[in-house]
Amino acid sequence: MGQSYTDHQGPTDPVARPGWCLVRQQIRAGYADGVVVVTHSVISPHVGEYRREVDWFGQHCGFVGVVIPEIQAARK
């Protein structure tokens, strides 16, 4: 069975959160293919930070799976 990581609420900048950094390390090392989050705000509620992380995953051949699409989250 695979490992899972959790990232507790805290600073909004994803690279300042230990759990998020662990996921990035696993992607870089080739041990993980991507990350699944419930909403985009789990990554960051700030568009610039969110986009930076999505771009980072794309550059490192990883994926970001969002359970509730951004358009649905915006309607609520």
C-alpha cells in the first residue's frame, strides 16, 4: 500500500508547510506521481501561489488532482 501525507492548516504559502514540502520531495525523487486535494484552496487561497504550485508540478512531471473543480467551488 502507498504512503499518504497530510498537511495541516497553517501558513498559506505551500512551500512553508512541512507536509506539502514532503509531497514535493517525493515527486522530485520519482516516488510519487502527483497530489490529490479536495479544493484548490487546500494548496493556497491565493491565485499566484496556487498557479506557482501547479506550474511546479507540471515542470516535474507531476499532477495535481482537484476533487471539487474550481468552477464548482466558486459557485458555492
